[in-house]
Amino acid sequence: MDSTRALHGAPRALATEAVHAGRDDLARQGLHAAPIDLSTTYPSYDSRGEAARIDAFATTGAEPEGPPVYGRLGNPTVARFETALARLEGTESAVAFASGMAALTAVLLVRASAGLRHVVAVRPLYGCSDHLLTAGLLGSEVTWTDPAGITDALRPDTGLVMVESPANPTLAEVDLRAVAHACGTVPLLADNTFATPVLQRPAEQGARLVLHSATKYLGGHGDVMAGVVACDEELAGQLRQVRFATGGVLHPLAGYLLLRGLATLPVRVRAASANAAELARRLAADPRVSRVHYPRIGGAMIAFEVTGDPHEVIAAVRLITPAVSLGSVDTLIQHPASISHRIVDADDRRGAGVSDHLLRLSVGLEDVEDLWTDLDEALGAAPSPVRGAGNCALSHDAPAVAI
């Protein structure tokens, strides 16, 4: 049984922690729902004590003891979400940010501040993560490699190794334990947005940092934007200092929505994954589809390559929403080469397996038959090429699920 450990007590199942982590003190306060603290500042009549706490934070980045100080240092509602996510991921701490990209930026700045500007990364990554590394916008330098080449790519100034598994958008998977071993003493950052702690916990396999675009499955309803890094307390302190200095803080209402979203995370992920597995099976048997990518660990994401024009499929869906993002209770579809990975160089994009015919489907909680009816009709809008005629024709007897 999947389990995690409460801060003080016996191990509890993941589903139990999802409901109770970050809320353990509520009943003693006579509360059932977590309160939302919207204060930006907090009164203090002890200015000497306040100065000492701020000095302590500046030294270590540890959360100040006692009452809150200022919203940019931390917020009680956001802290509840951080506590809960750290428990689900099995790490000492977690630090939340205004977006997933703000979270990744903070990690890169922390490593750069130690003189470790070089990053080793495995494609594909989310398009904006790829761009942030490739463009050197934060003064970083990246070496792209496959998992087998990580050790050889390391340099004295390497501060981070970054992977996504399953990756966006091809759902390619890496052996996180093997990758962590290849990193040696260099911290491994694993983007766990697609899998969530319901399907895998990268920290248990050697990752020192676990990144989430919390906008996706952790929130789960398409109404909150956030990022979070689960990690050890040493790195968490450094990330809090960067968050304080750069201002990439998470709004308390977002923290509240994320904490609420975690309560149903296991149920949502498992139900959506069951839908996705069935749709992947049907798509793999459909002659209008040349390839289906679905990860070994399961999940609610599918990537599939159509034999016709993918833009016509996007235009033809009616129940499914054509939109960026993923991980919501409703099903979304998008064309990565046009949107999420448009910013990546075309040759690099295709080299990472992001073909121009690839569609990414984030499967929600609708009835699977209704979803299939919509997909079937949308695929029918695309022309069916004659076998062997043109670049999009099937090259094998039947498409298969790529794992």
C-alpha cells in the first residue's frame, strides 16, 4: 500500500495524507475548513524581536518562528499547502511560487548563486523550461543529452540535472533511480507534474528536487496558477530567500485552492487515468492514428500522432476543450508544435519526438464513451490517406501504444 509518514506518527496511506496533511491542527482550533489568511503584513510591538527574526531568515532562509512578518516572507495558508505537498512527495519541505516557471527560475538562481551555472538536461521538457535553459536568460548554460550521457556531460560547474518523466508532451519516461545515480553529487531535479505523487515519488528514487506546475493536477480544476518545489530543508531555505528577494510569491487564495485540490488528488488521478488508458487502447487500434504514446506508469495524459491534419482535429472537437494546460477535471487537447513547444527550435523539437502531427490529450473525468464519441467524430473530420501515399501514411500494419 502506498504510504507516507506524518510529521509525528505512524505511516499513513497517500489517500489519507491527501485529505489530512496540512490540516492536522484544525480540529483543535475548532475549525473544519482551513482558514484563508489574506494579510500582507502583520503587527508587531517587539521591533527588536522582529529584527532578529528577519536576520535569522536572511541567514538561513528558515521559516521565521512565531507570528508571520510580511507576506513576501511567507503566509500561513500557503504554508499549509507546502506542508501537505512535502508529505505527499516524501520530502522535508516544499516551497510554493506564483507559477511553475517561477519555481524553476528560483532553482536556477539558487544554483547560479553558488557559481554553478551549468545545467545538464534531457529533452523533451516543457517548452518554456526548454527555452529558459536554452536562451540563457538567467545566465545559465545547458548541455542537452540523453539519459545515458548524463555522467559524461557533468562539469565542475554543473549545478543541476533536469529531467521530466513522463515528459511533456511525448510522455517519454526515464529511469529516475539510474539517472540519480549518474548525477553523482549534482542535485537531480525531476519534474513530476504529469505523474504527481499518486503515481511516483521521485525523491524516493534519488531526486533532490521535485518540481510541479501546481496549476495542473495539484489544483486540478483549471482555476489556480502556481508552482512548487519539494526538497530538503537546506535547499528550501535557499529557495525561500530567492522567493523573498524576487517576489515570486503565491497568493493565499491560490494556496487555499491548492490545499483543497490535494484532498481529491488521488481520486482524480486514478479516475482520469482509467479513462486515459481506455482511450489510448482505442486510439492505438484506429487507422486514423499512426502512433500513441502512453506511459508505463499510467496517468491521465496521452499523446498521439494522426495521419491527417492535426489542426482539423483541434477544430472539430466539441466536448473536449481545445486549450493549453492540462490536469483539469475536464478534457483538454492541444497541438504542441503550435503552442506549448512552439518556442523550441523546430529541429530540436522534432529531434525530441515532438512531430508536427502530434496531439496532446489531457484526459478528464467525463464519461469515457462521451469522450470517445467526440474524438471519433473529430478524427473523422481529418482525411484518411491511402496507405503508403504521402508522409503521413501508416508505415506499419497497425499503430501501437508506445511505452
